[in-house]
Amino acid sequence: MSVDRLERVNSLLKRVIGESMFTVMQGDTVAPGLITVTDVKCGKDLRDATVKVSIFGDDALKETALHHLKHNAKRFQQIINREVRLKFTPRLLFQLDRSLEKGDEVLAILSKLDGESNPTQNA
């Protein structure tokens, strides 16, 4: 499978999973608005896909949300099967994406360093 086609499939799966988040997670203890699908990487054979999600909240909420996502993976796969025409419907593996948190930490450090180098702005 060409790289361009695989990228389009990844993008399509990301959109479908993100759009179906509210229907699948409705009624769960974790609000679906706190979950963002950041990336989808599908295998070359289209049988497996890793879905990276960013979850807003503390660590306990993140673990609970990730558990609910893994529990509802079959429902997401059913929606993908219904809405996307692929030879195989990929099995979904949800992973927590902490890259946004790391980016926030770097920005906070840079902001702190900028504040220390310009003490006249703080006065």
C-alpha cells in the first residue's frame, strides 16, 4: 500500500473516531468532550490501528477514560465498518498521548526563563 494512501486512511480513521466519540462514550462517567484523538497509525496490512488520545484532567481521570475507550473499542470498530469502506476493519489499540503535556511543560519553562531574563517587565 502506498504511503499516501495509508496517510489518507489514518486521517479518515482519526476523523471517524473523533466524530463518533460522543455517540460511543455517551452515558459513561467520563465526558467525551475531555478526550481528543491526536493521531492514528494504521498498520500496512490495515488489520491494526494505534489510536493516540489526549485526555484533559488528572491522572485518575486519564486512566478511567483510557479504560472506557479500550472497553468500547468494538463499538468504534463497528462504526468504522459501517462508515468506511476498507477490506479489513482494523482492531483499535488506544494509547495515552502525553506530548501535549510535555509541550506545555516546555512552554512553562521557557516562559519562566524569559521572566527571569527580563526583570524590568515584572516590576
